[in-house]
Amino acid sequence: MSKSLPIIDVSGLASSDPVARTEVGSKIRSACLAHGFFYVTGHGIPDGLIQAVMTETRNLFDLPEEAKDALDKSLSPCNRGYEQLGGQTLQPGALPDRKEGYYIGEELTPRDPRVTAGKFNQGPNQWPQDLPGFRPTMMAYFSALSTLGETLMRGMALSLDLEEGYFSGFCEQPLATLRLLHYPPAQPDVPEEMGAGAHTDFGGLTMLFQDSVGGLQVMDEDGSWIDAPPIPGAFVVNLGDMISRWTNDHYRSTLHRVINRSGRERYSVPFFYSGFPGHEVACIPTCLAGDETPKYPPITVEEHLRAMYERTYVNDKKSG
């Protein structure tokens, strides 16, 4: 029998009943200990908004190459915009990933204090001129997923036997990245090529919506791969390296990859929720057993992300 990832209805986190909220936290705990990956339903994100995002994503990648190249993220001081097919190699030593992408963050004006202070990856987005519905759709979705990220962090606190608002400071003015991805079908004559090579994510939580094509796989403890097929209306949620560090590796940041052998175009939209740049990430006391000591010194969110980018993005063009 093939393994599968757990499905968690998180609607209880919005309940006035503390027992209902605690029950969701318990399910999150089990999923984080087992895989660091789980599906989320009952999240409250309107299906109409999700489908509008997927439509605008397809419209973006259908633009002529010259229109997309005019939005290349190399033109942005804060890593926003288009990334060409093969522009990223997530798995060291592997072929370039067979995907193209687009990065969107919180929309900040050049005069925003966070921008003038040179804060990490903060500034204005680049927007396609010929897609009038693109910007409002993506900004509405960005706001909705930011709220979901805050809700899930309350669930994370409960899962760790912490006070429900433990991560409230982390959730203030959070760094977050909305990423649009297009995976053309795999090339039959290049069997070793992947849509996205095996990797872990950098930050806090990743919330992924994928179309009906499939291809996402998550590594199990025994080194085998668990398929994570699309479930209508559900997000795939996974923990990033920051959560692993924060919990003294008690919770897992798990390797995952994408292989599109469907023969069809695949589209997915991950949202990376990384938290307030100045928030300190220090080992959570409830994650230490007995005389166990922290493996990692305290670090801020921004310091952690900068270190991850310097270690992997420069050499392997990884981002998250």
C-alpha cells in the first residue's frame, strides 16, 4: 500500500472553542513529526480567488518571451519578476530545473522606510502591462495567504504546547513571497531531468496550490518518495528550514521534488511565509528533551534568510 500525506481540516483554528483549536494543533503536531508535510482544508480561501490566480498564472506564462524577459527579476533590486526556463537548479549536481517562474512580494513603494533602509528583499513588484487583472488578483491572494499563514502559525504554537500567540511577533509585517510556476512536460529523451530537483525550503511555512496535473513528491524517512497528488480545494503545507532550526530539528524540513511526466503543462503557486525580518529565532524550550541542548545559536529571520541565499542561491540559484 502506497503512503500518503495527512489531510487536516484547520477550520477549528477559527473556533471559539479552545478544545477544537487544540485538536487541530494535535493533528499538526503529528504531521510535522512524521513528514513535515500535510494537506490543509477548511482554510477559508475562496475557490473563486484561487481559480482566478491560476488563470492569471497561465496568462502570464502565455505571454511572448520578449514580454516576459522585460520583467526579468535581474532588473529588480528585491528579487521580483520573471525567471526563465532552466534559470534555477535546486538539486546540486542535477540538470537545471525544467520550469519558469515569477516572484511577487508585498507591494512597497520606493519611499517605504523598509525600502529606504535597504531591508532584505523588500520593495516594489514588477507587473505585466498587458494583463489588467493580474495585479489585483495577485495582491488579493497575497493578502489572503498572509492571513492563512498567521492562522497556521497559531496552529503551530498549539502543536508545540505553547501559548497560542507565541508566534505573534513573528507574524507582524512578515516577509513573504508568492511564486508562480510553470512546468512544461518532461522531455522523453532526458530522463534525468526534473521540473524541480530535490530541495528543502528556506523559511517558515510554504502553502502550495497545484493544478490537477500532479508531479510533487516528498521524501519519506526511508528515502523513498511519497506522491503528493492535487486534492481539489486543498493546499499542501510544508515546513521550511527555519522551523526545523527553531524546533532543534524536532520538526522536519523535508526534501521534495517535482517530476512532470504527465505530457501536459503543469502550473503551481507556492506561497513562502517567512515572518518578521527582525524576529529572533531561538530554540523553543518545549522542543528540548531532558538535558538536550540547542543545536543552533539564536538568529534573526533576516540573518537566516540571507545565510540561506548566500549558501545556495549564488551557487545553485535556489530560492525560497
